[in-house]
Amino acid sequence: MSEHDYVLKNGTVIDGSGGAPQRADVAIAGGQISAVGQNLGTSKQEIDATGCIVTPGFVDIHCHYDGQATWDQDMLPSSVHGVTTAVMGNCGVGFAPVRPHDHARLIRLMEGVEDIPGAALAEGIKWRWETFSEYLEAVDRMPHTIDLGLLVPHDPLRLYVMGDRAEDVEEATEADVEAMRALLVSSLDAGALGFSTGRSDNHRTADGRATPASEATGRELEGLGRAFAGRGKGVLSAVSDFDMDRGPKHFDREFDLLEGMAVAAGRPLSLSTLQRDVEPEQYRRIFDRIEKANAKGIAMRAQVAPRGIGVIIGLEATFHPFIGYPSYKAISHLPLAERARAMKNPELRQKMLAEKSEQLAGDGSSVPPLVDRLIEAIDMVSMRLFRLGDPPNYEPRREDSLFAESMQKNIPPLAVVYDALIEEDGKQLLYFPIFNYMSSDLRAVEEMLQRPDALVALSDGGAHVGTVCDASFPSYLLTHWARDRASGKLSIEAAIHKLTGANASYLGLNDRGLLLPGKKADVNVIDHANLRLHKPKLVADLPAGGKRFLQGASGYRATFVSGQPILLDDTLTGKRPGRVARG
């Protein structure tokens, strides 16, 4: 027998297909899986996987590392949660193609839509590209811990072709559509995995403007879809509110536009799907239309999250309920500990609790109107506000809410929120699940995860850096849904399939996602019984001193990318074999 580079011995192999676990060894040689089974021969190095599961590396299909990937090699936080392939360019936003005079426009767009500090993007991005293929090459030249896949985002494409008319959300002409299609074709030829568009009214630029492609017509979407015709590869993705602010009757009209794009492309389309309080049955309507589309031969999937989609609230986070209060604004410049100390003063506390928040949203502001509405309804919001805890609890009970605490103490909910925020010298974090938590539990998520047409996604890795840290979704799926939850559990083989084989197959990345000889050696060794999520921490490690939440985990014995160990015992090794995963 030839010698392998590594043999992972005595583990429980879960191969990513959804099949039953098996006791087996896994051998790696030349960047590929060389053998799976028993008595595999000699190796240069062995890793004892006794008591661990051995899985394919995780494929995260919904990230926003578009800027970070141009200056950062470690790709935190995804790289410490078993992710070996991360796909960016989602929601229609990104940084290519771009004309030199539009750099600031795309930064304002990303800052507003994805809550990434504009100063960090302006300092970190070096703009060594104009076309999408040049951007792809720039990303590929920098070594990374993990592989990165790229979608072509609609907004930069539109700005590149239409300029000011795109920013003014004007309708595209036939010539505009043809020019965009030609650029999309060349990007797909260069290795883009697909195309993404964003149609959410909650997405705004840092200037408070609508995103350039938010009102694109069906004619434009279908024209872009035709870039895929006859290719036999590539995917489409979309995020939309389905015009819920215009009434339920507009739902089908919006869905028809997106379905028309999928028909024109002849390629799979995935839709970001979640439960919204203002229209709690909408996610079921989306699944109903997806099911009908698949029955007609139109390949569609839903991208779903494994927990509530919400925000982390704290004095150092992007948002907290007092951010618009005059008395808070007067001390907001102080260092955190001094700010918390000032807020403990009984006189300031009494004064602030008697004030009202100034308006944060509106013309020229990237803050969505939802924020002002949440502050105004803080008593109701407190029913879904919880201390995050350590380890963090993402399915807390009603009785653990700050509202329940206010009832027990017989004081106003706002006062309880105030007092909680200044705990731990101002470092206390509160969790507010906005979506997927209407019933004060994850029943809606359970329903979505059980569907065969659902893809586990929406981690937004690299985005909303001051309000969320959902790049930990893979670790949460494995702990909460495949181990700890009392009901509605996923089998471990089903959970691994959703993180690996299912997502890789959707993207058409058939070289990964399964532990089979000849496949790419992207592999995890996980102590599943002891896997644990850490509490998020705010760190100032972005360019220009920008802050972001990072969240680690314990239990990842090893993560391999292309046969090289990028992580051992929860710690990055410094190896960076990651490349661009080309379509």
C-alpha cells in the first residue's frame, strides 16, 4: 500500500450523504480522500479520532466576506466552526464589477445593507480590480484558511452599467439588460458560482437610499437569467420581502418575478426564508410556491436558519434601546467602563428613563424604520429580550425574558433593560430574536429544518458585525438540533448532510461535501459529545479600528482543507490552503 499523508483513526464516519454513521478510518493523500475503511496502511501522521465524528468540511452558502476576503487570511469566525467553503456575494451586494469612481458607492451600499463599518472597508480594500474576473483573481491570489465561492451580485452589476440611473433605481433599458447579461456571462466563464439579487425594503445604503436592484423588473431578471441558458451549471439566489408592506395580494406577483428568472436560467434558485411577525404565515406560502415550482420542474430551494434571526444588544454593539436618548448621547463618547459607571448614577438613570428616543431612521439614515418602532415598543420588545448567557442560549423561555423579570420586580420593563445593559461593567449582552421566534421558541425553525427543500444557510458570515455572530450556525445545528434539544431533533447524519452534501450539491461543487475516495480532503474531526459554543466577544480587529463580534467553539479536534490541517484543537494552525472554488 502507498503511504498516506494522514490517517484519521477510530472515528465515527458520517460521510455527508445522509447515510448511517460507520466506524472507519479516513486516509488523506495529495489533498484528496485516498481511502475510507479499515487497515488503510501507513501514513506520515495519524490523528486519533476515538470518540469523535469524522465529517466532510461544512459548506456555508450565504456569507458576506466580500471585503474581508481581500485583507484577511484567517476568515474568522467561519473557519473555527468547521466551515471549509464559504460563498459570498449574497443579497445582491458586493464589490465587483466596479468603476474606480464607484468605490465609495459600493462601500456605502455594503455598510448600510450588511452593517460592516465603512471606515474598515475603505481602509482594508485595495481595489486591485475592475471586472468581476479580476476581483476573483485578486481573492484567489491571497492565501486563505478556507475556500471561497463567489456569486455575481446584482447591485454592482447594475451600477457598473447604469451609473447614476441605477442609484436612482430607474428601470433598465433593453441595452442595459443586454450589457449586464454580457458581464454576467463573462463572470460565470471566469468561475463565478452564480448570481444573487436583493429585493428587501429593509436593505438600505448608508445614505438611507434604496438598493440599486431592489425594484428591478421581471424583464431585467429574466434577461439576466438567460445568461445561464445552456450552461448546465450555476445557481441563483434572492432575498425579498415579497412586498409584504404592500399587502398579501402582492406576494404572488413578486414570487412570479423570481420564478420567471429561474425559468429563464434553467438553474436552481434559492430564496432566503424566515418567519416574520408582521406576516407569520408567509414562510409557509413561500414553501408552498417552492413545492409547486419543483413539481413543475423548476428547481427551487429555501435558505433557512437553524435558530432565530435576531440581534445582539449591548452598550458596545451597533444597537441598544438607549442609543437615541439625549442623555445617553451626551456620554456615548466615554470608554465603556466609564459609560457604565455613569449610567449607574441614580440621577442619570432617573433622567434617562424619563426621556424619549430621538428618531434614528429617515432620510439620509441607513437605520431601518424597524429600529425606531422597536424602541417605541420597548415594553413589548422586552418580552423577547434575554441575557445571552455563557454558553449562549438561543432558545430561551418566556420566563427568562426581561419582561418577566420586570413583572417579578414590579418595575417598568425599560428600567430592567437599562439595569441589564450596565451589568458586567457594560459588557453584558442581550439577545433579541426578531424573526423565527413568534411562539417564543423555535417551532417554526423546526418545521423548516424538516423540509427536504430547505438548505441550512443565512449565517451572514462577515456581515452585521456589530449586531450578530451567526457564522456559528454550523456548531449550533450540531449541538442544539442534533444533540441537546428535547424534541424535534435531527439525526446527526441528517444534520451533517445539510451542512455538507446538500449544500455542495446545490452549488454544483461535486468535488466536495462527501467523504469518498477521490473527493477533496475537506474534513472535520469533532468531539460531538463535548462540542460547545462560546459567548460572542466584541473585538477591535478590523481595519481602521473597526469592531466586530467573534464567537468561538470548543470541540473541533481538527479541520482539514485540501488535505492540510487549518485547525487543531480549536486553534488555527497558520496553514492557508484555501482557494477560490470555481464554478
